[in-house]
Amino acid sequence: MVVMAGMQAAAPVLIPLLLSLFITCVCLPPLRWLMDRHISASWAVCLVVVGVVLIGMLIATFAGASVADFSQNIPVYQSRLKVQATELLHTLNGLGLNISNQTVLDALDPSAAMGFAGKLLAGFGNVLANTFFILLMVIFLLFEAVSLPHKWKYLGEHAPRTTAVNQFLNSVNRYLVIKTGISFITGLLVTLALSLLGVDYPALWGLLAFLFNYVPNIGSIIAAVPAVLLAWVQLGWDSAAYTGLVYIIINIVMGSVIEPRFMGRGVGLSTLVVFVSLVFWGWLLGSVGMLLSVPLTMIVKLALEANPKTQWIAILLGPDIEEEKA
């Protein structure tokens, strides 16, 4: 409890640091690729950082304006959602289903999903306000990653086991790079599909799909709900159904076909662990903690797998073994 209280108190510093570590892990493979081509460490780090800055600028260009505009229009969408929900309940009452309008609206407010999406994106945007600090941390971490193997040579008997450490780092890098690539493709497909359907802010929902694709099983549902509700309010029931179908098809193809082929079914977490980690990290570090919950838990699982004495804990955290064999 003392450690968790300290982490909550240090959240303004801890969250940018965790994001920096996450970005650094994703940047390590291209950094190594450049250094293998006989490019000096300084130039390789500069090229990688320039690439990160360009990608960040593209995301800010395409999604930044949508985030600001959507945040301002959230009250409008919330009021329209309540009207739509009331009309739906009147229709159900006309079919003989006696449901109290106020009771349902009090118990399940559909506009809460819009508010949740707005708060989530606003919280993530507040963290990105520390962009300069995060960028500096990434640069320092990349240089440290280059020099760390050389430092280990001088540690003698105190040096960690190189094989186990390399296995762990390679597993983490492989997981994060593949997951990031699949998440990017998922967000791109969602953006294109919603643009064709005419749903407002397609880049925003693509960004949300990209972020929540790091949360398996339930992340796609969380990302889909605000977009489906907006399609319902803006275009009607048929467009909302098509929007939901788009999310289902994309996530089935990417999550059940593409991802296991590249990553393997052994690299995963049980549904219970995913949900508990989502709640725990979200409570501890806020909205960004929710987005990083599964990558953080996956890193813990990979670290446990690297040590023979703790592999049994990693097995308990993983998915059903019988399902993998089937």
C-alpha cells in the first residue's frame, strides 16, 4: 500500500517516464537495424528520434483538431443521445415492454460512454503536453541502451546473466513492435471504414482503436462503443449497425487471425488478468495507466518467463493452455 500510494503521488513524473520506456522499447529494433548497417550510435539515435517526431506530428495533425472539436461537442452529443434513448424506450413500451424511462436512463446512461471517451482522450492529451520531457527521456534511454552492454563487461561477477537478459529484452521488443504494428493497421482500417460510412471524426476513432488495441479482449469493445453511439445519433440505426459490424470484422481478422500468426498464442494473458490489470493500473495511474496496463503486465509476464523459478507464475497469468493446443 505504501508503494502504491507513492506511485499515485509520483504519477505526474511516473506516467511520462513509463511512456518514454514504452516508446524506447518500440524504437530499439530500428536502432539496432541502423547500427548493424555500420551507422554510428549518435546518428542512429538521431534518425530514430526524427522518425518518432515525424510520426507524432502526423498523429497530432490528423487527430489533434478532432480531439479538441469532439471535446467541445460532447454536451451536444450527450443530450442527443438521451433523446435517442428516450425514443427507443417509447418504441419498446409500444411493443408491450413496460420499461420505466427514468429508471433505465438512471441505471444505464448511454451518454456516459461519450463522456468517458472525452475524459480518456483529454487525459492522454494532458500527458502529451509533456512532449519535450518525454522526447528527452527517449533520447537518453536510447543512448543508455546502446552503452549498457559495454557497462556489463566491467561488472564481473555482479553482471546479470546476459542470455536471460537478452531473452527478456528480445521478447519485450518483439511483443511491443508486433503489437504496435497491428494496432496501427487496426486504427488505419477503422479510420478508412468510418470515413466511408460518413461518421464524424474518423481519425479520432481510429486513434482510439489504435490505443485500445493494446488491451485484448475488451479493448476493442471500449473503443467501439463511442463510435457506434455517435453513428446512431448522427446517421441512424442502420449506420450504427454497420459501424459495429466494421469493428467486429476488423478485430476478428486482426486479433484472431493476423496477430496469433505473427506473435503466437503463447504470448498472451488470460481474460481475468487483462481485466484486473486494466482496473488496477487505471486506478493507480489514470487513463494512461489503462492504456499501458496490458503492455506493463505483459512485460512482467515475460520477465517471469525468463526465470525458471518463476515460470509457473507466468503460466498462471497466461491464456488457457487447452485452447492453445486446440
